[in-house]
Amino acid sequence: MKKKGRPATKPAGLKEGFYIELRSRGSNNPVKIRRESMGEVELAMEQYGKTKIVTYLGQVKNGKWQDGKNKGKKTA
């Protein structure tokens, strides 16, 4: 079935906030999770760290990474 309507012209971006990446052990498919504050990120990293591989990606503000491994780059 074809989708009806006009296709999006603006690329989808990331919302402002703090991002972490979760992977199951032995898997290559990551999941990005956004939190509002650094305290919430630390709590989530502690919670998910027991069963998954957790990586801090950084903070997104005004469509750019403020810190983390992608610092200074634009969001996709």
C-alpha cells in the first residue's frame, strides 16, 4: 500500500535533552534514550547498566551536540 499525502521536506531531528545509547550484549542494534536532566541520565545508566552496554552520547541543544562523543556536530 502506498502512503497518501505529501512527503516530509524537513529532516527529522533530535529533541533537546541528554542522550544515552543502549545495546544488548552481543548485539549491534543500539537504542537511543532521551532524558531531561543529567541526574535522570545517571539514574538510567545505573539502572540499565546491570543488563545492557550503556554509552553516554551527549546533550543536544539547538540541533547540535554540546558534549559527548559527537561534540560540535549537527544532529542528523
